[in-house]
Amino acid sequence: MSVAEDGRMTPSHHLHARLIGQPGSRDQLNTPALIVDRDALDANIAAMARWARDAGVALRPHAKTHKSAEIGKLQIAAGAVGLCCAKLGEAEALAAEGIESILLTSPVVTQPAIARLVALHERIPDLALVADHPDAVAALAVANSERPIRVLVDIDPGIHRTGVASPDQAAALARQIADAPGLEYGGVQFYCGSQQHIATYADRRAAIADRTDYLQNVMAALGDARLTPPVVTGGGTGTHRIDAELGVLTELQVGSYVFMDREYAECDLGAGFATALMVDTRVISSNTPGMATLDAGLKAFATEAGMPAILAGAPPGSRYRFMGDEQGAVLVSEGATAPLLGARVTAMTPHCDPTVNLYDAYHLVRGDTLVAIWPVTARGRSA
């Protein structure tokens, strides 16, 4: 469904809706433009869904990657049990567009946020969240919800971002949740984020196996307390095959597989997913031999993961370099000719999640034809 079809208007729609369906219309887009290859997107969603069915594991894809109701609905239609959201605002935005099963993967602790949580809980049939502190559980337990709020124990895998710090703490918090009249004990979350991008599969597997051994200790403590978790959720694109093989997680929070970015392209995932997300840019200056200036700079890409990778529009071996807020550069190999003024250059995002948050809409293409414009539904919803 395009924005034109469902009435939601974005600046990108005002600029480009007239181009939808016109052959060659991709080349008429104002740039920088966030591009999604529709066929690659569909293939990635189908491949992960098929793999999960064969592996006997549930998928709850993380919407922090795409922030899109349209993409989330495609994932659920392919078999996902629901979505994850990192922030309450993301969940509110996606729920407003019809997403009915959401797990909040970050704790909700303040009274204003808990009030919003309760309101959302009353609007959709399946909402759950994680907690890692007795005071947070106590606040949730008196939140005056019409039906119990499902709460999972968040377990720290060792990065000390969120999560309980020991098996005993996990058992104590699970008991507090289970005994609270206004709450329902939903299981545990164990997300090993720092292991997702370990470059080699063997090293990544060794790291996850070590962390899974620790998770087994937590599971044993919960079992001794007669609190065996009904759901064990976590994992991600980088470790999905390893997590399934180790057999402890029951639900996987895969996210980036729908798009793929440079960080994941540099990892051996043990499976093939296509690059579906990219940014189209234009050459706006070409006065220096060996380089050309592009209209996509620091405001067009997330920057913490290094440089974008040039996919098309420049000679093989060309490299991207940031040149400021609004501009970048393509640097060509010695002896090669830089792209000419006005040429389209396509780049792979270094890190897809925060890059998506910079744009108001996706431009979906098949070949060189714009086929739809989808809003980034939860763009900027970080609270």
C-alpha cells in the first residue's frame, strides 16, 4: 500500500507520489532518498520466516530496525508472532496502525510512562514489557490496569546496560512478578547485542555459547523456584542460527535481516540475506580529479558504524567519505573516472536502524521503477 492509497502524507509523498508506477522513475527522485528494493525485502522476510518454521522457533522481529507498520504487517503475515519495540513511543505509533502484539524490550519506570503503558495495554490485545528492578515491578503492579500486565525478567548478558545481574536476582524478580495480583509472569529476555557483529561465525558462536551457558544457570535458578519461563526471548540477526542450534531461546528478536547493512554484510551469517535498504545520492560537484561531491553527508547516514559502502554509480573500488553535514564524497581508484555531475550514486547504509530514523519515508522500487512510498511510521518516537 502506498501513502497515496491510505491517505498518510509525508514530504516525500508530496515530492514523489506522481512518479509511482512510471518506468525509470527512480532516477527522478530528489536525493538523498531512502530506497527499499521491494523484491529483496520480500525475499528476506520470506527466508527468515521459512527458516524459523523449519527450526521450530518463534519470530518476534524488532521494529526498531524499520519503524514501519507496513513492514511489520508483512512480517506478521509471514508468520511472526508479533513485533518488538525498543521504546514506548514506537509501540504507540505501530499500535495506532494496527499492530496488535508488541513486546517492549526496554524497561518502563516513570509514572508518566507507566500511565501511557496502561493506556496502550487497554487498546491492543497483547502487550508485554521487561523489567529489571523490584521498584519498577512494584510500580507496574499498582498501575490500575483492567487486566494483568505481562512482564518478563530482563537478564543482563554481561554488557551492564539493562537486566538483573545474577540468577538469584532473576528468580527473586520473577517471584515478585508472579505474586503481584496486577501482573502476569511472562518469561525472560536475554539479548546479547554486543555479540551480533562478531565478524566470523566461529567466534560469534563461541561467544554466544558462553553466554548461553550463563543463561542456563539462570534457567536452573528459575526452575528451582518453580518459575520456569514460558517464553525465553532474545537473539538477533547475527546469532539467529546459533541461538536456534543451542536450543534455549524460544523466540528470536531478529531485526536487521529485513534490510541488511554494511556491518552485517561484513559478517559471516551462515545464511544469505540480500541488501534491501540503500540511499540514493547525486553528484553535485565534480571539480577535483579522482573524486566527486555527493548531496548526502552526516545527516543522511548514521555515522557511528563508519562509512557507507558504494553499491552502484561509481567505478569498482570507489570509497565514500563524509564531507560535512550535507555532503559526502565518492573517491575513485587511481586512474578511474569519477561520476559526472548529476550522476546517481547508491550507497549501503553503515547501520540501518539509526539511518532509517533520519528519513520520513521509504521509496520502494522494483528495478528502476518507484512502486510505493511508505512512511517511517515511528520515526523520532524515542520516548
